[in-house]
Amino acid sequence: MELVTPSIGLVFWTTVAFVGVLLLLKKFAWAPILLAIKSREDSIDEALNKAELAKNEMARLTSENEDLLKQARAERDEILKEAKILKDNIVNEARVSAQQEGAKLIEKARIEIENQKKAALIELKGQVSTLSLDIAERVLGNQLADKAKQEELVSGLLKDVKLN
């Protein structure tokens, strides 16, 4: 039973050794260990704060990017709207110009046709007057003697005449 119950001297020296080790640890090891733990705790807090700041900055930048995208889309829509209006104006101007040019060409063609018609009528009148004079000469040349003979001569001459 000696093995189970320690002697008083063993307990004393074990206690003295334990207290001595405890004092040595407190003086040389405990302060540096606590200092290292405190330093590590501070660096972790600082990293968490920086992470929170980075998260807030990222949220702010995301919000700004969304605002910029909305603004860019609005500007794009405005530019497209202006371009459509400009295109419509150009198309309308081209249509009006084409209609005016077409009307001018039609009027010019109508005037040309009218002029050619007048020229043809003048030429026709000249031919008719020439033919009338020829007929009158022949009728008068046959001495206006008989009325029936004159009518027969006029109708015969008219059959011989060809219009150009």
C-alpha cells in the first residue's frame, strides 16, 4: 500500500516543484502567450473590420454600377429614339422631294405633249390650206361651169388626196 499513499515528503517536494514551475511559467511564458493571443485577436478583429469595409464598398460600387447601367440604357434609348425620328424625317423629306420631282416631270411631259400637239395642228392646218388651195385652183381651172361637175371634181380630188 505504500504505492498508493504517497509520503509527506513527496507531496511537499511535488508541491514546491509545481509552484516553482507555475511561477516560472507566469514570469516567462504566461505574459508572452497572452500577448500573442491578444495580438492574434486584434489582427482577426482588424481583418473582420476590413472585410466589412470591403463588403460595404463592394455594395456601394455595385449600386453605382447599376445606376450607371440604368443611365446608359436611358441614354441609349434616347439616342435610338432620336435616330428613329431623324430617319423618319429623312424618309418623309425624300418622299416629298420625289413626289415634287415626279409632279415636275409629269408637268414637263404634259407641256411637251401640248406643244407637240399644237405643232401637229399647225402643220395639219398648213397642209389643209395647201390642199384647199390646190382644190380651189383645179376647180377654178375647170371654169366653174357646171355645179354638178364641180362637186364631182371636188370629191374626186378629195379621194386622191392623202393626209400625212
